[in-house]
Amino acid sequence: MSLEVVCSRAAKGGGLWTSTLEHGKTKYCLNKKNKNECAFESSVATVSPRALCSPLRSMDFQTLCTFDTFKSAWSHYGYGGDFRDVVDKEFTRIKGITYLDHAATTLYPELLVRDYLQDVSRNMYGNPHSHHSSSRLTQDTVDRVRYRVLQHFNATPEEYSVIFTSGCTAALKLVAESFPWRSPTENEAGSHFCYLTDSHTSVVGIRGLACDRGVVALPVSLQEVEGRAEPAKGEGAACQTPHLFSYPAQSNFSGRKYPLSLVRGIQARRLYPACDHPGRWFVLLDAACHVSCSPLNLQECPADFIPISFHKMFGFPTGLGALLVRNDAAGILKKTYFGGGTAAAYLSGEDYYVQAADISDRFEDGTISFLDVIAVNHGFEALYRITGGMHNIQQHTYGLARYTYMLLSGLCHGNGRPVAQIYTESQFESPSTQGAILNFNLKDCRGQIIGYSQVDRMASLYNIHVRTGCFCNTGACQSFLGITNQQMRRNLQAGHVCGDSIDLVDGQPTGSVRVSFGYMSTFEDCQKFLNFVAECFVEKPVTVDRVRLEKLMATTAACEGSPGEPPIDITPGGTVAVDERTRHLEASQRGFGCRESISHSEACTLTNIYIYPIKSCGAQEVHDWPVGPLGLLYDRGWMVVNGNGVGLSQKREPRLCLVRPQVHLPSNKLLLQASGMDTISVPLENNTQTHASYQVCQSKVCGDRVEAVDCGDEAASWLSDFLGQPCRLIRQSPDFTRDAKKRPSGAATSTSLSLVNEAQYLMINRASVELIQKLMSSRQSDIDGNQLLDTQNVISRFRANLVITGVEPFEEDNWPHLIIGNTRFVVAGQCGRCQMIGVDQETGNKTKEPLISLSAYRNGKVTFGVYLTHQLPEGSSNAVCVLSAGSLIQPESHSS
């Protein structure tokens, strides 16, 4: 097929030129003010593609503009499988559209919105500042998203905090308003705010607030930062004047990636201007543009403040960003305004205010946009499901940008003049120095700039979406286009303001055209854009700069041959070691009610032992069981989490009690059993080398962060089918340590926990159970249908590890210590109870008892049972103990 471009002279009476583009059966017309603006000179020109074996030999533009040429220039395309099918399925709304404005906002896949809609339709999310169950679900989910954000950037909650904001600009404003700017005095220089001239408006805007407080604003170039580096001057560590240095990880104008090593260089005062000005230098790394298509590893560049916007990463949600704050630097930020949720305490009658201890709570004024935060989790899920990770996205998008750069920079008019003036500091040598952005202006056959508004109008006829102007980066715009400060002022006097369509003033450009790629961009996007430029703005015949293209192709080959930046492995696997000495112990494979309890006797006796392998799931009764370092071996070692990674409990999903896990030591397996389901198993030892789907993840238990290992897709599918919602099975990571909050009086060291709520063991007294049972019987609640609960049913609701008999009701509340068999335990406190004890462990049905009777008997103090901690013998760290039902108990009361 040939492409025909026709330029015809319009009627002389208006002095207008009309260009008619004929492509197939569609005609487009563009009116131009004068002949000098016309990009076409020949009356009729025809370009026919030639099928040659080597595109580099032929240097025919249409042959170069093929997928074969692209693949010969860059091998990383797509993410495995049929990438085109994925795009067609998940981005149906862009059919017929070439979207090349991903640096402004990327596009969301349909599965993100579907999963998000299903989530918020299924789950009740309340205001996280309340304390009811729907609020707790929101708080847990939001905290899970915070962990997911940090995990994405290879950071931990011990190192960084995530403060949700309305966007990147709001995050920058938060830093500007909270940074402790210091005005100069007679004895000490004041703070400096230093920024690269290639910075977004929202960064430069910090200058307005800082200078108003007497701070020196110092714009610099990268050449100055590196070229003027020298040993630090001044008082060094003695001077604590705070200074702020800001720079973009990637320019939103040109896509240039600045060295992440500047972070440590500035913090250590090895680079300019930090080396010239004593004090403490903090670094603000503007990562909004960078993280849309590139990985960011905060272990390598521990910046103090990192603002991001999620719509640039996922396309949805919009109006939500975050400020990542290094915890070591958070203490310098000072707020004056305090909103709801940010105060630990304050008085309305006098000037008294204590800020919240948690960094995120301290700076998130009022209720955050929690439903949008929840959508972020689905953004991560969709991103990784489609692409596999940021390293793959970087390789894919860089390849598209580099290919477009190669052909556009080599494209020439028939007279040999270049078609494009490309604004870049490099020649797209490597994805480590250049992002997926291409910035340029087009030129006519006489070398005159074609205004960006004209290019934008023509692009819209082809359904090609590009960005034009200065992109909120005046510094880079001035530098690349050669616009002086005086010219900028003259342009304003001529009526040009940011964001308008005045693209030329006195023949000089006021801005440029930017195309940018996202993870769902395709080769066809590049092809359509390049063909559009050739059809509309190139004097025929289309030619290419062969020497330049050969040089660029050689550079590409060298780049592909060198080892690329490795993907950041932030989800390493781990194995769970099992003490071989416990292998000979065989579990009694019985549930509640399957064996008779040992008879009562006058002596205090341990009657029953229960483990709960999966938190909030059914119990497994055992007769003899080893005591491990975290409690009873395998007790609460696993947990079910929902699609957002938030732990499920019977308060939210009562049917969990119908899942009957069984630890089978001889086969080294955990069996998953439930009525109507086939039994499956997961290994007691997770070998991540064998199971590729096992990954380290994070969740929360009782407000504590826990690190866990995912147990694979089979278990996830089994639980999802049974519970009727997306969920996964996770197991506490073997190298993760979580300390108990309840430390027994006089305990010298803290106690490590499994996925239990508060302590290693929970013990209840059968006499206390029977007393509450009698109270329930006397109340004869009509609400619960007068159905009496038998003793075993009530015991099962309290989900204890140890059940004892032979003492008075609630006598156990007064014991500080006890010995079971030969094993010594310390009482760590009483167990507070909630509505979960209303779940019948045999059916999953909910009742108001025994919570009502317990609350009435305890006068509002709703506790039942005591927490225990295993106390090792002196001088022993790995003593192997076994608890046995029927063992005698030697209690010690406070009065003894």
C-alpha cells in the first residue's frame, strides 16, 4: 500500500494554505497561516515499502518501521505469553487509540477495577478511626498496603514510614511545611534549599515557602553537584543546621535518570553544595516519574523523603500519593496544624498538644482516602500479575522508547534535513540512565520548528495522545530549548502562559512534544506514531540518516550484550526447620469432642491439650505434644489472609472454624480438611526452592507486623473455594522474630511468638467454664432460642491450648507461676474476650452467649483464661519438653 500526501494552494484571498492528507478513504485537512509553516513542498510524493532481507542495508523507512527491525534492535518485549492478547483483554477501551502520555498518568487494567469493585462490594470498610469490626478491617488493610508499598521499594517498616497524601505535590508540600528551616543569625548561617534546575514545578515551589523563612535557595546543575565536589568544609558534625537537597530520580521532561548515588554523596557532604555548607543535609528524592516504569531500591539510595503518585504507577486510583519518610529523619519534621487522628492528646482550653507516636498517624490529618488506599493493593496485584515486576517493565518500556528514538532521530526529509530536534543528554545507551520518555520538536524541510500545538492537533486526528508544552519543568525546558530568563519574561508579555497553545514566539518554540511509554504500550504504538510523523511532517521521499542509525544499532548491540540491572529480589524464600527429635511424636488425629476428657480428680490436672495449626481455624486435640521455642509445636504457625493480605479471623469469617487442619508428623505434612472438600496437604517444612510460588509476604497480627511465607497456589485455591472469597495460606517466616507484648512480671527477656495474638499459651479452667455454663442456663436467653450449650461446646469456643481441672472457678487468675508435669510456666496476664467466643466451633453459627453471661458475671471485665509463657530451666536454651494430658499441675498463688 502506498501513502500519498497532497499539498494544494488555497484561494489567495485569506492567504491560507490547506494540506489534505489522503490515507485510504479518509481525508484530513489542516489550515495553516502561511506558507512558511507548511511541512510539505512537493505536489505529490509516494512512499512504497520494499521487502528487503536486511533493514540496515536497505535503510528504507517502512522496512525499518517493522517488528522485525524492532526485535533486531531490542530483544526484551512483553512479559511472556501473548502480550497482544493481554492488552486487548485488559485495555479494551484504548482500541483504535495510541496513548503515549504515560508520564502524565498510565492506564489501569480492567482486572484492577474488577477486583477492586469485588473487594469493596464484598467487604464492609468503616472509618479507620473507629474501633468496630469494619473499622478494624480498614485499618488492617491500610496497614497491609503500607507494607506492600515498602516491600515494592525494598524497604522495611523499621527503616521507612508511609504517609498517604492526595498526591506527589501534597507530599512535597508536607515536607516544605514541616522541614525545620533555620534563618541565618549573626553567629550561624541559615538553612539552604538546593534543587536541580531540572525539577518539577512542585519541587521548585518549595522555594516560595523556604525563602519566606529566610532560607537561601540554590538551584544547581548536575555538573555543578559533581564537578565542584571536594572535602567537606566547616564545623562538620558540630553544626546541626538542617539543609534540604532535592532532585528527581528521573526527569519528567527528558526521561534522563540522575545518579541515585547522589543521595549518599549529599548526606555524607562529599558533593556540592553540601561540601561547602556545614550542617546536616537531608535528601528529597522526587521519584514520581521514575517509579512508573523503573525499580527503586531504597537499600541502595536511602533518601530521607521520597514522594510518589500512584496514578503514575497503576492508573488507578487517582488523587492519592504517598511520602516515604526515613524513620531516622522523621524526627526533624515539625507540624503546627494538627487534624483529627494526629494527636495523642490535646486540650481545647489551653495550648497543650502531644503528637501521635506513629509517624504516619502524626502527618495524616483527618480521615485518609481509605478506599483509594485499598485500591493500591489491587494495583500492585495487577501490575505483578501482568508483568512479573518492575525490572521487566523497565526492559520493555525502555526498548520501545529507544527504538522510537532511533528511528525519529534518523528520520530525514527528502532534502536530507533531519525531521526532529530531540532533547536528550544521551543517546539512550542504557535503561539505567534513560527512562521511557522521548522529548522533541519537529522541523520542516527548511529546518524551522513546527509548533507543538500544530503537532498535537494533527495527532488528535490520528487518535494519538501526546503531551505538549513545558511539562511543569521550566528549568529543563529553558535548558534544552535555549530560552533565556529574559525571553521567558518576553513570552509572558506576548501572552504566553503555562499550559496554553502559544507554541512559537518570534519563531522560537515555547515548549515541545513528549511521548512516554507504559507497561502496556506496544510496538504498534511506536509504529503508528512514527508513520504519523512520516505521513504528516516529512517532505517526500522519506529518507533516513544511515550513518546515525548504524551507530545507534551498534550501541544497542553493546547495551544488550552487557549484563543488565538485575531485578530486585524483595521476596526471597526460606525454609522452616523442624527439630528431628520431635519426628517420633505422633499426633492424635482427633478434633473437639472425639475423645473423652480425663476424669476429674481432687488433684489439679491437665485434662486436654489443643493446637490450632492455622490461626482461627479448627482445633486439633493431642495427647502428648512437644513444646517449641514459640509455644506448642506448630500452634498458630499458619494463617489465612484475604485478597489484600489481611489476616482473616472468625470475627470476619466464622466459617474458618469448619476448616480442620491436622498436623501429621510422620509424613511431615499439614492436612487441610473440610466437609465437602478433598483433603490436601502442605509440607511442614517449606522448601522455597522446590515451590516457586512460595514468596515472603507481610501481614499483621494483633497490630504487629509479621513476615510470612506464602504456602502456594493449591492451598490458596482450596481455601478460596471453601470460603467463597480470594484468600491464601501463609506461614510465619522461620527467620522472623516477634516479641510478646505481655511480659510476665520479673521476666528478664522477652518471649518470641508464633501467629498467636498475645502469648505463647492460653489456659482455661474447666470449673470456670462450668460456672459460666450454669449462668447461661439460668438466664435462658430467648434470643438464642433457649438452646443450652454443653460444656464441651463452651470449652471449644474459648479456643484454649490447655484445659485444667481440680481447682475453684477463676482461681487461675491469681497464679503467677505453675508447673505442668516437669515444665514451668509463668502467667503473663488474663485473656480479654470479644464476640468471637459467640462462634459455635462445630457449625460456624453465631450466638450472643457466652459473652453476655461472662460480661455479667465479671461486671464488665470480659476476661476468661490466662496467658502462659514457657520458662526454660536456668542455663538451658534448647531443652526439649513434652506436655502430656493427665499431667499434674502445681500452681502457685499470689498469696502463697
